[in-house]
Amino acid sequence: MSQYIGAVNTVEDIGELKKVVYHLLHILGVTPEFYAGDMHPDAVFRHIVEPGGIPLVKVQHHHAHAVACMAENGLCGKAICIVYDGTGYGIDGCVWGGELLVSGHADFTRQGHLKYMPMPGAESAIYNPGRMALAALYTIMGDNAAETCPWMPDDEKFAVMEMLAANVNCPATSSMGRLFDAASAMLGICKKRTYEGHPAMELEYAADFLECGEYEPCVKMDKGDIVIDGAEILAQTYNDFVNGASPEKAAARFHNTISRATVKAAQIAAYATGLSGVCLSGGCFQNALLLTRTIAMLTESGLTPYIHRRLPPNDECISYGQLIVAGAQRSNSIPQ
């Protein structure tokens, strides 16, 4: 693993990444036999991979997360893997981020996910979490969703509601990170993102850690998939809030409900597959409240949780997972 490089968004960042790659190849005396990278069409590895016939293995983002946690914990067979983060390119072309996978090292099955929500304005919804609140609640409340963020400027609300009504510039996402953003904005805790993870971190910080209340977890089966209805959970949080619950209490109950829904979904997958190991990965599991509650509930349910200890759960573990996946796929393709 290299040192931390950060988001590779500028020419200078890409130049630094190249230096790190070539430095590691040199000091380790390694000649690459293949490259591994994310399956997103704009993945950063395209700036690194050079022509010359070296094979390229593309790995789905959340599969890499899952396998990183599995390999770190010495799991070689199959495991139920819960991967919660902000953004990852899905095999259906949608923005994934709230995934329940039954994963091996070489392949995976998407067993369930957070119910898709629209992202009005696409990437701008990431930086304006109120948009995600309106979008999620629009699926439940229709035009009345505009009332849920009274602090938003009227012109922005109008534009968002028009996009939602026409379903224009509203890509679908199953991102748990975006749901946490929505809850933070709806409770008036964070109205503008200024750094990665900002709304969710403020939501965690605001939550009353002593609060044990929960809402209905809203886990359903839909065409064979296990689906967590995040919009329904958010609507329950809103109703609690407008009926007098403090932001601190509502934030804690929201966290508790997401943990409960996660465990309920894992139990359904465990019953269907006979597996009992559950790996937790993705940037959302940097949230100590979400992680500790989920671990406790999984253990109480008779399942065995596995978490990252030597690698971070966020995207810093991705390259390790990609390596394991690519190696497993190549091993499986070699005649014995």
C-alpha cells in the first residue's frame, strides 16, 4: 500500500500518483503482469496504464470493498458483505452505495441494496444535501416534500421540485452516504457540504449516543432483492422531528434504524445462503455510532461481524481489494 495520495482530481495529483507508482515498482523490483482498476469509465487508472499488452482487470467498486474486508480477516470462501459509501459505479450503470453482496474473492452476487433515490442535479446534489432530502421525501410525500427543508431558498426548491416532477437530470442512486446527507439536511444540522463526508459527520456528532429508540426498519423483498427503503426511514425521522423530537434524538433514532435495517437484511441473506459471516466496509462505517450499533445487533442476532482493523473502511482499502479480486479471477482462469 502506498502513502495517502487523496482525491486525484488535478494534473498535479495525477503526476504525484504516477511518481508513487513508478517509485514502488522500482524499489520493489516489480514488473507488472496485469493492472487492476475500477470499472468506472472515468477511473483514474487510465492515466497510469500504458499501452504494451499488459492485461487490465476491471473490478466493481463495492466488490473491491467487500473483498478487502474479507481478505484482511482471512475469509477465503463466501461472505455476506454490507458496503455503505457515497458513490460507486454499479454494474447496472447506476450510482451504487448501499449494497448487500454475497461475495467471494473472484465474483459476487448483489443480494440487496438501499432503494434507489433520485439525485436532482446529479453531482450538485452531493454538495447540496437539502436536494437529497427533497428527493428522497418526494417519493413519499410528493409536492409536500418542499416543506421539509424550510431553510432552503425558494428558487432552489422550485428548481429541484421541477426536476423531480419531470425526472430530468435525476440519476438514480442507492447510496447510503446520500441518505445520511439527506437526514442531516432535513434536521437542519448540515445545509452545505464543504468537505467529503461533512453532512454525515455532523449528523453523527449531533446524535444522542444514549438514545436507544428506533423507527420501523422498512426492509422488503422486491423481485428477489432485499431492499431497505431509506426514504420511508427518512419520512419517519421527519415525522418524529416535526412532532417535537430534538435533532439529537431524531439523529440517533435514524442511526439506530439504519443499523436495525442492515441487520434484518443480513439475516434474510443469511437464511437464504446459509452464511453467517458479515463483513462491513465502505466510508459510512467510519461512523462510530453506526458501526458499534450494527456490530452489537449482528452479534445479538447470531451472525458474526467482520470489520477493517489494518486498513481503513473507506476508499483507501480499494486497491487492496482490487488486487485480491484480480488475482483470484486470473487464478481461476489458469488451467490446473
